[in-house]
Amino acid sequence: MTVPLSSPISSPVVGLLLGSTRPTGNGVGLGSWLTSVVTPFLPPHTTIKTLDATKLGLIHSPLAPFQISDRPAGYPDAATREWSVQVESCDGFIILTPQHNHSFPAYIKNAIDHLSAEWQRKPVLLVGYSARGDGRGVRQLREVLESEGTLEMRVGRWLGELRLPKEYWDGRKGMRRLGTEGLVDGEEAEWLKERREDVEESVREWVENLKVKLPKISQ
């Protein structure tokens, strides 16, 4: 999913990382909904692109990522070099994470841990979703992203989660799913409408952090 708002050569780029890409899950639909919420607030000429870390295996590099200064050539495998280019090209990030066993998925941690400087000090909009809606996963992820002396990313203050109604996670009575466009029967779901204002407030803060990083962007 790539949403070009315009296409000048120097246009800002935002990377969208989906914590779950299961074809039967809600991640893709929620990602589409979140993109529709974020887009009106973005600076002109911004592009949102979906990041793909599915080719990454476990880390086998003899060096830790922060020890590699020749990027991406210094990474020992093609998948990490490709991932480095994807992340390096982004000025900020949106991470949409489910909560698995009271934490965020290993897929996200693996994607983060393969790199270092490519993430550092960039603004990130962090949105979680789960059956409980207790925010445990996003709070843990925030600690990873903001950690002093490592990534030091700029995470917004709002760390709530979108609470999935039971029919979206309990398969015993037939599972409902968001469509890939983020809609249910052609309309925005009521449970998403109820949280839109909270998400928009977090988006505004994140966009301001993005503008600080890119002071020449038209306001």
C-alpha cells in the first residue's frame, strides 16, 4: 500500500510497518483505516509506503548494527541491506501493532533489531490493537523505541489501543474482518469512529515532530 500525495523528488516519506500481515487478520484493514486518518494531517507532497520486513531471518551478523558504519553495504546479507534501504529512506514511521501474549510481536522486534542508525531519533506514531485494549504491547514497544543511548525515537504521548470487538477476534461464533480498505460493509465501523478523535490527537503531535525534523516542509 503506497499513498502518494504528490511526487516531487524531495518529497517526505513515511514508512508504515504492520505488526501482523496475516491474510485472515485485521492488520491490513486497520492499516488502511489508519492511513485514511493520517493522510489529511500530513505535510504536502508526503508519501506513505508500507515497509516489508518479511524477508529478514534471524540476525547472524558478526557485528551489532550500531557497529556498522558503511550502510547498507556493511550488512552481510542481501535481505538486511534491502531492509536498511527501506528504513533509511523514511523520515518518520507509523507502527501498527497487535498484542500477542501480552506483548508486541516478534516480527516487529526482529525488524527493529536488524538496524540501528536508520531508526534513530525519527518520529514514530505508535498505534496498537488487541482484544483487551489495555495498551500493554504498545507500552513495551515504546520502551524499545525511546530507549536512551540506542534508538531514541520520538514517540507520541498517546499510547492507547484500539480494542477489537469480540466478533473480530473470537472465531468460535464466526469471525468478522475489516476489509482491506478498512471498512465494514462499505462504512467505517462504529468502534473505530469512537477512537478516531484519540488517534487524530496523536497524529497531530506526530506530524508536528515530523515537521521539526523537516523544517523546510510547507506548513
